[in-house]
Amino acid sequence: MTEKENNTEKLILDAAKNVFLRKGLDGARMQEIADEAGINKALLHYYFRSKDKLFETIFQEAFKQFLPRVSDLIVSDKPIFEKIWGFVETYIDMLMANPHVPIFILSELNHNPDRLINIFQGFGIQPQFFAAQIQKEIDAGVIRPVNPRHLIVNMLAMCVFPFVGRPIIKGILFQNDDVQYQVFLQERKTEITLFIINALKVE
Amino acid sequence: MTEKENNTEKLILDAAKNVFLRKGLDGARMQEIADEAGINKALLHYYFRSKDKLFETIFQEAFKQFLPRVSDLIVSDKPIFEKIWGFVETYIDMLMANPHVPIFILSELNHNPDRLINIFQGFGIQPQFFAAQIQKEIDAGVIRPVNPRHLIVNMLAMCVFPFVGRPIIKGILFQNDDVQYQVFLQERKTEITLFIINALKVE
DNA sequence: GTCTATATTGTGATAGAC
DNA sequence: GTCTATCACAATATAGAC
């Protein structure tokens, strides 16, 4: 009973995540989700009233994965460059494990920005903390003066973009060679970190 | 006749571009395109046989806009930092004029990467040229040693990401204030250029 | 070229047996 | 809880008058 319930629900959620992440809300078909879960359409509606409700569940789950969980890293007393390295490494590792999450989240948010409203409770995103530390380091003369907001966007951009632009980068720069592309993503962890450090450090 | 033809065709293309860019292929409705063009559905099929054909036309057009047209800049004999400034400024200006193009292209490519195959003739994308120049400058000791591919991706990422991630950045960093966000985008032209220059220049 | 009306298929959702 | 059968409607596409 509860065994079976949870099991089926998990099957559905896994299948739904796969299909929604590949096709998006509009492109996904309930039939395809049912097939991938090894059940029939009616069961989908039994567990999740509607396609929208099922999607909402998947979206929330994916959104959590899209936001790097680095709050304890940020509030730690490590030096700034170590934090940056930690951020980039953690985030890219997570993205490599969930490569379709970024384009999914960003695409759906662009099609329906209102989703952000229903999601901003209980997340505790505080870029201000990081921005404040950056400003402190600038004032102390540890790093070159930069606009903290631009630095944050630059970090995010360099980490996330290879996943959002995967087909184009892989196609143009690597002739669609998957192995080369995986290597490239691995390299980026040190490459991005060094790039940022060089941009920030005072001579 | 030809006057009216071209006029109606233009109306359709403009409407289709708006709707497809906002909603994507799967989310767009022929009815909505017809309404926005001020005509009826049947005419859409008269001018473009099917939804897919109409979409293909829009996609190709948008894809051209997504690729920065900077070949003459790249092959010029300007110094490397000037080229980088030129690239960033040109590209961001173009993206600000067409802010929905990046997420549209990248989202559709992720949903159907095969589109890249039908599009790679007559584009003459040669990142190798730029990569070669970067390598030359490194060998000459003008800039710090970096992997040219990573540098190119970093440049693209920092330019494009604010448009792909617009809802999230605008929401979290600017409390959805449109004016502040436009200012932020303008700032990025110098901010990105300086960031790259600092990361590259030898002491 | 442009319209109205309609055919046809696809898709989310429900009814009801087991 | 799970299934089959079916409803109701949405959406692409076409026929045919003007």
C-alpha cells in the first residue's frame, strides 16, 4: 500500500522530470510520461490532479538544484579566493550531474516569469552577504575595485553558460565530440577560478 | 498584388517572430499569430504551408541575430584589447535590441539539437581565427597564457547570460526594477571589457 | 489573396470496472 | 491503486466561396 504508493509516485516523478526537462512544459506529453514510468495516463491524474500540478512539483525540485547551495561556504571565514574556488567547483560539479536543469529553469522562467513569485519563500537567497564581503575586501585593498553585482553575474555566467549553450558550443568548438566536451567542462573549474583571480588580484 | 503580398507576408513574419520568441515553438498558437498580424489562420497556411515551416523561417532569422557579426572586426589589424572591447560593445548593443533572441535560440536548440545541422551552411563561423590570434598574443608575451576556447566561452557567457537569465537576475538582484536592469546592462559593456583585460594583461 | 466553415487529429482529463 | 474506454475541447490544416 504505502510501499506501492511511494514507489509509483517515485516512478512518476522520475519519468516526469526526464520528460519535462527534455521537452519543457508545452512540449511534454502526459502519454510520454506515463510510458516512461511504465504506467498509464489515468494514474498520473490520480497522483497529481493535472499536468500543471505535476509540472509545478518538478519545477520546484529543479529550481532548488539550479541555485547553488553554498550559504555555509559564503558565511564561512575562508579567504575570498578560496570561497570563489569552492563556489565554482561545487556548482560545476552539481551542474555536470544535472546538465539539463539550467536551460529548463531559465526557459520556463522566460515563458512564465510569474513562477518566481510563488517560489521566493523559504529559499533565503542572500547575494547581499557575498556582495558585502567583496566590498569589504575591496576597501581593505585585497582585491581590485569591481562592482560586486557584475562580479556575481560574471561568476554565474561562466559556470552556467556552457550548460545552457551546450549544443552550440559543443557543435562549433568541439564538432559534437561528447568526450572532449566533458573534459572541457572539467577544465573550466580551474580555468574560471584562475580567470577571476587574475581579474581581481592587485599587483 | 505584389505590394499586398509582401506587406501581408511581412505582417505575418513580424507577428510570428513576436509570438514564437515569447512562447517557443510548442507554446505558440497559430491563432495568436494570426490575431497579432490582424489576419486569420487560413492565411498563415496560404503563405507558409505549416506551423513548422513558419517556425523554421523565424528560427533561421533569429539564429543569424544570435551570432555576433564581427568577422571584419576579428580579421582587422586592431590590437587584441580593442577587438575585445569592440566585440563586447557590438554584441551587447545587439542583444539589448533583441533581448529575447538568446533564450529562444538556446531553448529551441536544446529541445531539438538537430536544427544545428540544417543551419551550418553559409554561416562561416570561424572561432579558429580569433583563437589563433589569441595564441599569437600569448606567444608574443602580450597577454597571459589562457586556453583560447575557455576565453571565447567566457566572453560569450558574460555577454549572453544576463539575457538568458534575465528574470532571475532582475528578480534577485534588482527587485524586478526594469530601469535599474537596463542601466546594469549598459554598465556591463565596460565592466566585462575591463574584467577581461585585467584577467589577461601581464604585469 | 482573403475569408468562413469544417475536417481531422491530438491531448488533458474523467468515469467506472476490477 | 490500477486499468480500459471515452469525453470534451483545443489546435493544425484544408475546402471552397468570394
